[in-house]
Amino acid sequence: MAATTPAATLGWDQVIAWRAARHHLVERAPAKAMLEVVADVAGLHAQVMSSAELTLSSRVDDLGPEAVGHALWEERSLVKTWAMRGTLHLLPAAELPMWQGALSTRRPWESGAWQRGFGVTLAELERLNDAVAQALDGQLLTREELAARVGELTGSPTLGDKLRESWGVLLKPAAALGLLCFAPSKGQQVRFTSPGTWLGGWAARDPEEAMDEVTRRFLAAGLAVAGAAGRGRMEVVWRQEGKGRRVQVTIEPFAGPRPPGPGAPPRPRPSAWPPPPAASWSCAGRTPSVWAWP
């Protein structure tokens, strides 16, 4: 990338304040802005549903205890699916096409290593995805019901059995392709359905345009620190974003100590301890480059 002259130099207190404001942690939003907050923070991590509820309630005033569940299963204004890092997230339903388009640009299941690791060929996975889409069209199915139906549709009970394994790894490609999302649970059993029928239809987004928009969302939600996320990864994101109103700034080196090794006596901690969320030991003592989206 061509060198860019930083527009400003920031201290870590400014970085923290900027991020906190962007994440609605300085001024809480009204309850009617709940969906806007979810969009602003690029979705709610929901591996544990109570964590997503707490994340939202810390940013939104007067949020009732049933608000998230009501938005998910009654209004259908939120949708639950596997998203970033293959983990569960809650996303605004109206923005699912954007997120799905961006997520579909990364297809780890197409690599031989992924297929060997999970005991499936690409041809089998494509058959499985087609069967999942057919089985869930207009239906709400538990994993057991979905596995049985996939076995019937593919004529391969063995392929259906693969959906019963582990953490639902073989269902994640279907989610990334927009073929699957979560539906209301049946007792203690999770259920799945088709986003197309559950959300009343949707228009697909161009994957590259969707990735551009998602990148802007992440830059708008928090400063992207090269050293914190891995310089190579962040440079890829910058290239994908490609254009727009991003500006480069630098931040002052974080002066905190490195964690002591095993058996070492504890070191005095400065007032800045612990390090800010954006800091990492890979950039401690340096002046990392940072991108911001004004």
C-alpha cells in the first residue's frame, strides 16, 4: 500500500473515548433505537444468549427483559445465525443480505484441509447444502429432524448423520450461503429454518459490495489497529475497502509492562493498566497505524 500521512496523533484515552462513544457506552440510546444500535456495533455476539442481551441492555435505555426474544421470534426484526468467526450472532434482519453476502466471500469449506478435517468432500457438502435448503423451505426443524430429512433427500443416511455431529460445523456453510438461520427453540432443542421464508423473502447483495459495506461498519464502530489484529489481516481489509472517507491516524505507544513470566514477581502496574481493548502486546512500545471512519 502507498504510504499515507497520518491525519492526527491520538492518545489511548482518546481512542477509548472514541470507541466508547461509537459503541453507545457514553450516551445510551432510547429503546426505539435498539435495531440501530445492533447495526452500529456490527451485530451482537450470541454464543450465550444472555451475553447478547447484556450487551444490548448496557447500550439501550429501558430495554425490557423480553425485548430481544420478542425481536427475534415475534417481530423477526433480529435474526440469529452463524456469522463472524463462525460464531453465533444476532443481526438486524433487514441487513442479513449484506452480512450474508460478505460472509460468502470467505469459504474455508472449499479447502482440502477443511474437508479432510470434517470428513466430507466438496461434492457431498454441496449435496448437503442443497438438501438443507429444500428441507427448511417453510419449515422449522430441530437438528434431529433436519438430519433425518437430509438423509431422505440425499438418499444417504450417512450424510444426514453428519449433521448430528459436534457443534453443527457442517451447518455453518449453509448459514454463510444464506440457506439457514435459527428459529424459535422447541423446548430445549434448537430449531432451524430458511431465512427466505422466515423473513419474508430477501434480495441478495453483491458479495464484494457487501464486504465493502461491512468493512466500513467495522471501521465506524472502532479504530482498526494494525498491530492488534495482525498487520497482514488488516492490510487485506484496507485493500478490500478500497475507497471512501477513511483516514489514517497514529496512536501513542502503550507504556504498560508485558505480562510477567511464570514464577516472576508481580510488577508495579501503571495507572493505565489494564491495556485498552485495542492494544495488544504485539504493538506495545510501538506506534501502530490506525484507520478511522469519520
